[in-house]
Amino acid sequence: MALEQVTFDIETTGFAVDDVVTTVGFAVPLGVRVFVQTDGRAAPDVEAAVRDRVESHVKVSTHESERALFEAVSGFVEERFRDEDVLLVAYNGERWKGGFDVPFLRTRYAHHDIDWPFTDVPYADVMPLVTSRFNTTVSDEDKPRGDLAGVYEALCDGRYGDVDPFVESSEAVTAYENARFAELVVHNVADVLRTRSLGRLAERYCSKSDFNVKSLTPTTEG
């Protein structure tokens, strides 16, 4: 039985160990589920504002802190992933030599002493797959593209690039600082949908062994 791909992506306030996660988004078969933490600030009608900009069905919940966000994400993973044939997929989430999303989440979950939610969930990173199994060079003078937006534009139809309100992903930090939560969520939605498109492309044209599926289950739990 084929595993159902669920792609995910996070937004943060930076890259340092004491920076925090602001947004976690998952692309599931029926739409996108996004969790955003507001640091206690008001965020009225975020879901409605996002739906005005995105064609896909999007469900958004807001949380007052990073801890509250993680508790909500853990509940979602427990309910949505447990005992299901799910393959968690990210772009540069965690690779053999590097990655961002998964190590950052581990660090912040450990900071709050909250149990790691992704137990018994197989994981694959689509970045090394698409950059090694597809040609991402746009012209003869260019180097192969490696960033999510660039690879997506090179290999897919590009429509989610039109959805993204930001030119650079670093703009997500400024949006969070200025409480522009709807823009932040739309950017996250664009990224998880880009990742989903690349994952589906790889599934269609690459072998199962190319996915290099791994386990995210920790050695001990609790």
C-alpha cells in the first residue's frame, strides 16, 4: 500500500537556538492545516483573510505562545497520523548532511520539555531527491536551482509562487514582528503546497528507493 504524503513547513523568528517557531503548516489531502502563534497579540479573522487569498481549503488556528502551538501540533499529529499510512515530507527538513525544519523543531520541543510528536511516522526529504533526480538548471549560464521556490518554479507550474506574498522567505520574520499574521500564514501555505507539488512529481517519476525514507521515532519516549 502506498503511503499518503503529508508535507509540512515551519516559519521561525530566525536561525539561532533561542529563536522560536511562529508557524507550522501541513498539506493534507483535503487542504492545508496551519498553526500560528501570536505571542499574545490579537489576530482577528486570520483564517478568513487567508481564505480570501488562497484557493485551497485552509484551516488556521492561533495560539498565544510557542508552547501552546506545540501542544496543538502534537494533538493534531496524534489524531491525524497515528495508525495511518502517512509519509511526512519536507523540503530541506532533515537531510543526511543538514536540514532546517526538523532539527529546529527538536530543539524547541526539547526547550519546552514536550514529548516529540513524530513517533512511528516515516519521513522523507524531497530536496535531495528532486535536485539529484531532475534537472533544475533554468538556462545554460545558470547553476542548478536548490531553493524551494526556485526548484518549484523550474519543475512545476509556478502557480503557488503567485500566491506567496513574499519575494524572500526572510520577509516572514518581519511579518511576524509586525503582527501581519495573514501574510505569514499565506507564505507558509504557499511553501507547503510547493513542497507537496514536488513530492507528487517525485512520486510520479522516481522509484520508492529514491525517497530514502527514515524514521523520526526517538530512542526513548517520555
